[in-house]
Amino acid sequence: MKNRFLLKSSLLFTFIFSTYFVCALDLSFGVKGGLQAQKMNGDGLKNTYSTGPLAGAFVNLNKHRIGIQLESIWTQNEITTDSSFYGLYKQYYKRINDSLKVGNFRFQTISLPILLNIKLTQKFWLQLGPQYSSNVSIVDKSDLIESGKKILKNNNYNLIGGFWYQTGGQSHSLKLNMGARIIVGLNNINTINTYEVWTNQIFQVHLGISY
């Protein structure tokens, strides 16, 4: 009898605690858009920033001081080769007479960040976490490289650090948000060969709405 009472009491306590925990969470869905500046570091490339658009959706689940955020982000950027690119990769060129031609490649990427939200205040959050990215389209705008040869790996892995500012409180109303983040590549994304290491460095800014 005593054991049954203890079991029922434990189940009731667990139910009450779980219900309180779930009800105390702030669940939000939203969309955002902005700009990113990306620099590809590596031999044969111009190590300068190029800008492009970004757009995506997110969901976050927050307690009073901490939470998690999942995103799906589309971005578009370009990379440009420098004068040493031909000497490094001439065996992959379509035409020898393109040796002095500057290469330009446009690529579109889908990224999936998983972020930890640390609320410094209820409106100002610090965000940290990993990001997986996949290049879904790469266009050789200068028509330099032979058909079927890719210059970038499809998959890459990154680390994110940034901030997020959001208007409004925990009430279920439309909220405006804005933010900025730094994204650092962890792996070599050069797929032409394994000798030259290419890594990316990205800055992003955005505006968004959530509910």
C-alpha cells in the first residue's frame, strides 16, 4: 500500500513538474532575411569579401535565461580566383588560352545551424553553436573548368558566434528581431585537390519577424 502511494505520488509530481516546465517555455517561429559577406581563404583565390543575400526560417524554444534555436538558411555568394589559380589547377582548365582569365564562381548554400541561446537580458541574446552547410548549386560563370569537375565540396562544417536582439516579451504577439554573427569554417572545402586548403569566413546581418 505504501509503495503504491509512493508510486502514485511520484507520478503525480512528475506530471505536475513536466506540465510546469512545458508551460514555462516560450516557443516561437519566424522568418528572416539579410546579407552575408563571405571570404574564402586559400591559395589561388582572392582573399576578399563578397556579399550576397540570405533568407530563411527558424524556431526557438526558450526558458527565462537559456534556450535552443534551429534554423534553415539559404545563401548565395561568389568566389574569385587570383593570378596563381592557373598555375595550381591548369590541368583542369578547358582551354590553355584562358590562363590569364579571372575565374568567378557563384554558389548557393543551404545551412542548418543549431544554436544555444544565452539571454543576457530578455531582449539581448548571445548565440553559439555548430552549423552544417551543403552547396546545392555551383555555377562557373567564367567557363574555366572542364565539365564535371567541382571546385567546392558539397558539405562543410562551421562554428557560429553572434548576438540576437528581439523586441517584445514572452507574450504571443508578433516580434521584430535583428542580429549579427560570425561563422568560421572548420574543414577544407577544396575538392579539386587535397594539397591546397580552402576555408571560409562569414559575417551575417539580418532582420526578421517571429510569433
